Amino acid sequence: MTTGPGRPRLTSQRRPGRTTPEEILDAAGELFTTKGFAATSTREIADMVGIRQASLYHHFANKEEILVALLEETVSPALATARLLATVDAPAVVRLHALATYDVTQLTGTRWNLGALYLLPELRTERFAPFRAQRMRLRSHYQHYAEQALIEITGGDTEVVPGLTDLPFRIVESAIATRADVESGAVPVPESADAAALLADACLRALGWATPLDGIRARSRVLLAEMAGGTPRDLRPPRSDL
Amino acid sequence: MTTGPGRPRLTSQRRPGRTTPEEILDAAGELFTTKGFAATSTREIADMVGIRQASLYHHFANKEEILVALLEETVSPALATARLLATVDAPAVVRLHALATYDVTQLTGTRWNLGALYLLPELRTERFAPFRAQRMRLRSHYQHYAEQALIEITGGDTEVVPGLTDLPFRIVESAIATRADVESGAVPVPESADAAALLADACLRALGWATPLDGIRARSRVLLAEMAGGTPRDLRPPRSDL
């Protein structure tokens, strides 16, 4: 069994992941979300993976770098999807619904609730400025779609209330708090099979969408399925944009 | 100047607060939200207030007790308001709007963004079970009003989608993430003077409210003003309920 360029591993593989860095990220994801970032040492992460601390440092310079990589995972897939959706010919309400559905699915589908780390005070430091900027780029995509969706919904003759177009991004991220409450046992596991579509619906409702959403849901689902399939050439973004 | 039953203070008052415990809570609120709970010691809190560590222990047994008191402050005013609203004769949509408006105003109006502490892993321990239960009681009030509001909005002939009635609570708590983003400089200070009413509107929109909300806003405002005034006997809850 190879473990990449670090030292040979002490034991057989303990964590999910194809590579040692992936195993490190998985172990760190567990420790940061269940024990806390400040309370976790790189030593503990290495122990959990079953590698030497020196081997961990071969892949990540320090604990902050591990956190940066984990946080990046929570945003970059949605950001890529947002950019892909920008190239698709569909109404903004459908694209916003698709982005929200995809994003909630991501935020709730990972092994650890990494979005719960967004509020760490450590994230205000300079080292996390690139991540903060990345998350704000995602927010800008939401705002852009929300502005366009508002025009589609109201016919463009309503004044845009400041803060209104921020709601979809916030509604989507509320999935993080809900997941934390489910995992702590505070609230039961939701009965709804489609929590992502429910939040995506709420994004449009918040903007004033008043009629049934079945049609939007269906189109949003088709759009996401097409994109997941890789498919049509014109759905592919330029490489430099990802 | 008296400082209560602890030792005399070393210096003149440094923190806002009428009593030493209030000053301790204010200093801890700053340190927990800007430096982190795990990274803060009771020694640092005492230093910030300008009292001896032994004096701090006179008021709080340990750091966890300080966090419990801070968290309690974020929920108990809204919980009292929810109970008060239960005694008021008004449509559920108005009461839900009033509760959301009040709650957002509380969450965003305190000196420190204490709601950002909800996702701390430490909160999953037994010591915080009473707080978790308290926050879930508040969530139940939201769900109750949301169910009633749904009936008013749809005439009762729509099936209740699981998760739908959870949305208002989540939309209100999204104010915490927005505030964190504003304080970290990631997003500009909102132009809207009435962020609370905007989120309260979104709570009703998410449930399917389709027509203008000016009337609801006005009634919600009146209700909150009446309640703030202490006023009518029938608005007062039984003492045992608070």
C-alpha cells in the first residue's frame, strides 16, 4: 500500500479517502466539528489517521492549512456549479433553484458538517481571507440570480429592497444549523426526503414567487441531472473559469 | 463603588454592566466571539474586567457557567415574547411576524454576536442540555405559529410539507451569520434600516404568503409596541409561565 511521498504509514488505513491528504482531511473534519478547531492538535489528527506527525506536515504546513482545505471543499463545488449555470439558457428562477438545491445537497451530504466552522473567530484572520473572498463570490452569484429572478417574478416594476436579494444565500446556509441540530439530537431527522428542494423553494418564495413551484422544481432537477452527466458542450465552462 | 459580594475590584470599572456579573458576561462575550471559547481562560476574562480570578469564581463556578448564562440571554427574551404572544388575540401570521421581528432585533442588537456560539461543539455536552432544550422550546413556538399561519394562508387545504414549518425559525437565526459577515467586513453594513422586518416578511413568504405585507408589518409593529409598554392586563402572561 502506498501513502504518497510521506513516510510509510504505521498501520493499515483507518479513514476513508483515496490518498493520505484525503484521510487527513477526513480525520480533521471529524475533530474540528466534534471537538473544536482550537482544541485539536495536528498530533491528534495524525494519530487518528495512523501516521506520524512529521508525515502530516509533509502534506500540510500546519493546522490552519488543513482548515483552509476543508473550508474550500464546502464552497468550491457550488461555485463551479454557479459558473456552469451562468452558461445555461434557463430563467433565473430555475437557475437559482438549481444552485440552491445543489448547494444544500453538498452542505448536508458531506461526512462532517464543515459549514459549522464558518463562524470560527479564527476565520477572521488574514490566512482565511482567500476563503472568505471565495464564499463571498458564491454569495454574489446568489445575489445576481436573485436580482434577475426578482425581475422575472415582479415584472421589474417593484423596487429592490436592500437585503432582499441576500435571502436565498442565507436560506441555503441555514441547512448548516439544521444539520447541527439533527446531529446533536436536538431535532429529529427530517421526514422530508427532499430537504434541498424545500429550501430551494423557500429561496424563490422569499423573493415573492406566489404560485406553485412544481414546474420550477422539475426544470431545476433536469438541469442538475444534465450538468451532473457532464453532457452538452455548451454546459461546460471554460477551464480557466473553474 | 460596590462590586457585590466578591473581593474589592483592583481598578475602576472597565466594562459596561451594572454589576460585576454583568461586566464578566460582557468581557466573556467579547472574548468568546472574537478569540473563541476554547482559547479563552477565566484569567483573561477577569483581567479584562479588572478583577481577581478568585472574584470571578465567586460569581461563576467555571467558564462553562459563563457560557450558559450568555447563551440563555440569546433565547430567553424571545421565549418570553413567544409566551406573551400566545395570550394575544391576533392572527397567527401577525404573531409570527412579531415574534420574528422581536427575535432578530434581539439577536442583532446585543453587544456581541452570541448566536455565533450555537455551533460550538462544547454545546453538545450534558451541561448545555438545559440550554439546548430552551432553544428547542423557542423553535416549537415558531413551529406552532407557522402551522397556524399556514392554515390561515392556505385555508387549511394544503398538506403540511415536513420541514416547511421549520423555515421561520431558521430564517430568523440566519441573522447570526449575516451579522458575523458584516462584523468580519465580508459584507457591507446593510442599507435597510429594517433588517428585522425584512426577515420577518421572509418567514411568511416562505410559508406561501403571496400578497403585500404592509398590513401585517403595521399590525406586528403595534403588537410589539403594546407589549413593550407593559400595558394591557390580558397581555401579561401568568408569572409561572415566564
